[in-house]
Amino acid sequence: MRFNLVSLFPEFFDSPLSSGLMARARQSGLVELVCSNPRDFATDKHRSVDDRPYGGGPGMVMLLETLDAALKSLDKPGKILLMSPSGRPFDQAMARDLAGEEALTLVCGRYEGVDERLMSLHDVTPLSVGDFVLNGGEAAAVCVVEAVARLLPGFMGHVGSGEDESFSAGLIEYAHYTRPENFQGLLAPEILLSGDHGRIGRWRREQSLAATLARRPELLETAPLDGKDFKVLRDLSAQGGRRRLGRNLHLALAHHPVLNKEGKTVAVSLTNLDVHDIARCSCAYGLGGYYISTPLADQQALARELVGHWLGEQGRAVNPDRAEALERVRVVDTLEQAVALTTEAAGRKPRVAATSAAVAEKSGPLLSVADLRGWLEESPVLLVLGTGHGLAPEVFETVDGTLRPIRPYEAYNHLSVRSAASIMLDRILGDAQ
Ligand SMILES: C[S@@+](CC[C@H](N)C(=O)[O-])C[C@H]1O[C@@H](n2cnc3c(N)ncnc32)[C@H](O)[C@@H]1O
């Protein structure tokens, strides 16, 4: 396979692409590297390859003319990939696709990058090796060349090495061990010495699933998994094999102070569905607590009666799952009381985050889901949802921040509070977290 490397610093590739298996692949002709330096195509006396950006700003931009000439000089360009932090994220699936090509051209940017019109001159795909900025595209190109070349048949000594490793089956790879069996008291897993390849295969699959669940749960969303895998994952999760940020999250459903349609601060009545659905969601996401806050005595009595029905002997017998969810409901007079109970349960005062369907100027710092997750890593959090027409302005004045609305760019985002609660909980604590 031919890799054309368009770079102002071709010497960059000398060492990394001349060692180990790559050196052997080049010697055998399996991999061919061709460098094309835009500077060799410069026509002015300074051999310029860059210039200042139009519109001002720092740094320099790579000139079109020399890049275009360097690309046109290639006799077998194949697909053209531009190394760029703003490109499509490079991954193992892409490496596998690219390994089927006869030739690839990797354009390495320098300075602030290349003149955007390169995309109009050539069929170029921008590719990123990660959400960070390198000095130049050469280090990124080395990653792409290595990842693609090692999948070529004959590159690796052992057929199947490429199929077994991380990401090939959508999971992180299992852990490896080699001699000695006992190093300073650290033993290699007994099963790997058993010679029973069936058991070893199953153990390795479990190791892969465990590592992925603990470190990269988002990969499980797309990994091909069967019923046995899900059973293993459920057992691992029950044994504490995944982060349980939900424990730190407490939810309060406020029926006062909230706004009515006229914009007045009022107390509104309870909705049976909110009690049930949010309790079940809180249970499914492992929340630390669910508080229903209302100052109205009759509404408190109603909430207690609803919950009591399902926690009673008959309710439990008919629907034990419902009882398990409703057990976490606490009826409180005020949000302050919800804060106090969270403090008692968590052993620390929580940070309090409000929610709103609107982005109001006065609602204090707007929190992203990632911000809230960051809070949960450090401390308990009480997330306050409002009934009626939303939480009254005074609530926003006392909280530590407000979670960004759901669907903030759409004209209609009027969700029921129980829908909003479900969506928020899944965004904060979903399976991929
Ligand atoms: C200093 S960077 C330019 C960064 C650019 N101004 C920006 O903010 O997106 C110079 C060159 O390094 C390469 N590069 C930097 N980070 C990269 C990444 N994460 N993936 C692929 N290429 C990268 C690109 O070729 C880029 O043109």
C-alpha cells in the first residue's frame, strides 16, 4: 500500500516509520512511503510556503499554490486526507476501511493550518486524531499510517492479532499477562495457566466487558453484544463494576414557589403521574433521593396516601417493583427541607441546581450536563424541577446554578415535568456515562 505524505518536514517521519514491523513492511514492499514537500514547489526566492491570514490574527496559513503543486506531483494519490483537529474523528473502523485502499495521501498542516480553498481544489477529507491540537499534522499522520498499515494482511506476524484487540469487537481489550507466574507476590490469573481455551475465551470476554463498562461505557452502546454479554454486564454492574454517580444526585419536585399562567407565584396541586414516574426513573438511575415539596397540607396528605397505597401490604404484593421505586419518595414542606434531608442523607450540604425551559438572564450560571456531572463527582447535588409554569424567580436567586434547558434551540420545548426529569436523568446518568 502506498502512503503519500505531504509535509514541510519530511524528516519527521524518518525514525517513527523506520522501526519494528513498519521497517520490515517497507523492506518487503508491503508498505511504500512517498514524501512530497510543498517547499520544493515554491517559486519565489524565499521558497515561501505560508503567508499571513486574511482578516488578521496570529500565525501563518499554508499557501494553496505549493500545496496544490505537491498534490499534483503525486502519481498515485488515492484518497486525500487532511490532518486537522476540526476533521472527522479517526477510529479503528475507519482504519479498517482505509486498509482496503491501494494508496492514501496524508496532508500535514503546520502553523494555523491550510487555506480552506484546498477543499475546493481537491477531494479532501479532513481527519482528526483527537480533540487536542498538535504542532503539525505529521504526528497525526504517523498515527494514521500505523493504524492502517498494521491491518494489511502480512503486516503482523500472527494472523488474527488485529481482530482480537481493542475496538475490533467494539470493546476494550482484555488484560495480558506473561512470565513469570509470580512476580513479587503478584500472581498471573490461574485460569490463563489452565490450558482450557474455552474457559480462557469466556474469561477474556468478561474481562473486556468489565474494562469497557468501567472505563469506556459509551462503547457498549454500539458494540455487538449478545444475551450472555448483557447478563455478564448486569452482574458486573451489581457488583459495583461501574461508576454510580446517581447516588450523589437528589431530585426535588417543587409545587411551590412556582408560577401560574399569569406569572404569579403560587402553590399548585400534585399530579399522581409525577409521583410515580419520577420515582421509577429515580430508582432506575440509582438516585440518592426524591423529594416532593408542597406546603399544602391536603396535597401532602394526598402524596402520602398515594405512596402509602403502594407501600402497604396489598400494594407491595401486587406490584413490588412499584413499591421499590416509591419507597424513595419523601414529602417535604419546602425546598429548604429537601436541602436539609439531602444533607442528612449524603453527609454533606448539596449544591443546588435549578431547571427551566427558558434561558433567563437572571438564572445565574448556566450549567451544561457535563458541568453537573463534574459537580456529582465532587459533592451531592439537589436538582430542582418546577411544576405549574416553572420555578418562581426567587428560586433562581438562591441556587448554585441552573441546568441548560432541554431543546433550547427549538420554538416548542414545553415538556411535562416528568418527561423533562427522565430526559435530564438519562443525559446526566445514562448508560454511556
Ligand atoms: C497548530 S495546528 C493548527 C490548529 C488550528 N489553528 C486549529 O485551531 O484548529 C497545525 C496543524 O497540526 C495538525 N493537527 C493539529 N492537531 C491535530 C489533530 N488533533 N488531529 C489531526 N491533525 C492535527 C493539523 O494538520 C494542523 O493544521
